[in-house]
Amino acid sequence: MISDFIGWIFALLVVDPLQAQVQEQVERARLPVEIVRQSQACLNSQAPQLIERAAGDYGWAAATVVNLAIGRTAPAELLDSGDPQCAALVSVPNGAGEDA
């Protein structure tokens, strides 16, 4: 029960804002349709994994929320850059979002 609650809070504080930020930066950068599709697929595969990790590791979840809140960790750092669908997306917030 508490795991579900922690997962829900983590989704509310981390995953939902991450998805909104990525969507905003992808739209602002006017990226090709293929990268937009990859970003959606990446977020769809990574979000449940992040929530599951948070529900199983409360310390990691709390530290991640705090680090995101103070700006120590960029949301894109939570995505798996080894995932082919996420590789292009991980580089978008670091470059394309700053130029626009």
C-alpha cells in the first residue's frame, strides 16, 4: 500500500513534469516526426520503470525528488540513454531547448 502511494507521489512530482518538459522542448525545437515518436515511446517505456523503482526504493525516490527540485539533477538524466528510443531524446534538453 505504501509502495503504491510512493509511486503515485513520484509520478506526480517527477514523471508527469518530466513528460511535460520533454514534450515542450520537443515542440519548441521543432524536431522531426521520427524523433517525436521516439520521445513518446521512450517516455512510455521509462515512466513505469521509474515509478516501479521509486515504489521499491524510497530513499532513491526522495533523493531524486529533492535533486530535481533544487536543480542538481536534470529530468533527462533519469532516462536510460542506453535505450535506442531515448538516446536522441536525452540530447534534446541539453542542446535544442537552450537555443530556442
